[in-house]
Amino acid sequence: MPEGVPLLGTHWTVTEVHSAPVGPTANEPYIQLAADGKTVSGSGGCNRLTGQSTVAGDSLRFGPMAQTRMACATGMDQEQAITSALALATRYRIQGNTLQLFAGDQQVMRLVAQSGGS
């Protein structure tokens, strides 16, 4: 991906949550913010998720997430950590093809831009 990857409309794969690397899951954990910045969709690694988002400057907040309710053999704790991190996020930073989500000064999630959507 080139420098300056846009926040909106990009498929962001989750690589780290609360300083822990993302392990294997049934599906790729990712988020994608709609072009208008008002909704987010993705996967926690097992279940699909969708919700509201608010973007203003470097501020980024997510509303409550609706999720499917499948049970997967692995990754359910990690999925809970992902939804928890989204709820905590208050701002973001993009460097190259990496998106960092922060709660105050603490990074809660790291994601990498993918060239294809889901």
C-alpha cells in the first residue's frame, strides 16, 4: 500500500490487541469504516460485527457493536479483546500502512491495511 492510506474505506486487518499479537482464528479479524465515517463493519475472528463510528480530526470512537453469535473452537477470548479495544478507542494514527487505535495515550489496537476488501 502507498503512504497515506486513507482511514475510511480501507480493509484494516487486526495484528495486535492490548499489546498482544493476534493469533489464529476461524476468520481474519478486521474492521472497515464506511466512506462516510459513520459506520464500521468487520470480524472479530469468529463473528461478524457492525456498529456506528464517529471520526473528527484524529478522534475516532466506536458505538456498541452488534455481532453474530457463533461459537468458534479458538479465538473467542481474542474476539472479546478486539470488541473491548474498539469500545475503548478515542483516537487514531496512521503511519504508512499501519493504523494504531489509542485510548488516551495507550495503544489498544494495531491494524495493517490490506489491498483488497472483504
